[in-house]
Amino acid sequence: MRVVVTRPEISAARTAERLKRMGHAPVLLPLSNAVHHRKVAADALASPHSALIVTSAETLRALAEIGSDAGIDDRTTLFAVGEKTAAAARSAGFRNIHIGSGDGAGLANLIASKFDQPDLPLLYLAGKPRAGSLELRLEELGLPVRVAEIYEMIPVDYRPEEIDERLRAHLPHAVLLYSRENTLRFFEIAEQHAVSLPETAFLCISTRTADAVPAAFRPHIRIAESPDENALFALL
């Protein structure tokens, strides 16, 4: 099965290897690349905070560029949105990790169960763009949070011949879609290059992701049972 992988290049390479082991043919089409803001991250970490919040492994890659200035030690409390992000945090040296169920609202509820009213604000090391559901839920729960956008996802542009090679010469059987922004970008490119995918399945990591699929393609949507790549792969 030809499967289009729309993740950023570093993550896409790992996903591609996993697809190959399953007997599929991955087609790499990264839709964005990360730009890290090291000074923003260093300044944010230098200010007082009660705990860190992380919702993407990209955050940990951005922190790795700061090195010893990140101030990571065994006492630092970190809340990770899901197991994959938690694994990246462990690799970065964090040990006091609390793991959410995979979405922003669920993570906010977990944080509320661990903190009554912290003396210092929580520090959310975030990316741009993002859904915003996490900080909204924390505000509803009355928990102080400070957001530092330490990386930004920049759209990748493709030449017509590159789209021909990836999407038109051999039509894909499935496209993996990982976020609302990721989905909007994919269909923007498809429309721009007049790509027709009448029989392609669109495998979405969440309902929010699926909601960004244009109406004409919705009969071919499949939604993962949980917001993680294992559940997404189960749809193949």
C-alpha cells in the first residue's frame, strides 16, 4: 500500500521506516518544518515556574539546542500530553513526568488533579500554530499558565514536478494526517496542483483533524480511536 506521510522530515523518516517494516511503501510529503526559537526558550526557562508543560516532541528537540542552559534535573516536574512526548522527555533527561491521555483538555485535567493552586505559574513550552485548547482549559480550571512559543512550523512549498512524483504518477492508497493545520495544508497543496484522489483513504489522528478534511473527501475518512500514531497505523 502506498502511504503518504505528511509529518515534518525528522518525524516522517521514522514513520517511513515503520511503514516499510509493515510491508507498505511510504511516500514522504512533509508539509512543514520546524524553526526553533532558542532565546525565547532560554528566557522562559529562566523565569520562575512551578512545572513545565509539553505537547510535542518538537519542544524537546528545541530544548536540546539550549543544552545546559535548559536547567533540566530530576526535580523538574513535567506534564507531557501523551506517551510519545513523555518518551522524548525521558530521553532529554526528565524523570518527574506525568503523562496525559493524548489531548490538551485531558492534560489540563491531569494537571489540575496534581496542583491545587501553585504559587508559581505553569510554563507551557508551546509551538505555533496550535489548537489553544490546553491553555483555555487551564484558565477555566483557575490555574495560572504562561505560554512560551519556542518553535514555529513553517509550511513547505512544492514544485509541480515534485507533486507529480509523489501524488499523481502513482496515486496513493492512504494519506496520514496528524493535525488540523497539517490537514488544511495538504488539501491546499492538492487544490493548488489540481490533484485528484478519488479512492484515497484519509487517516486522521483525531476528530478535530478529520473536521478539516473538505466535504468532497469525507466519505473516505477514517479516524483513529486515540490521538496517537499506533492508533493511526491500526487504520491501515
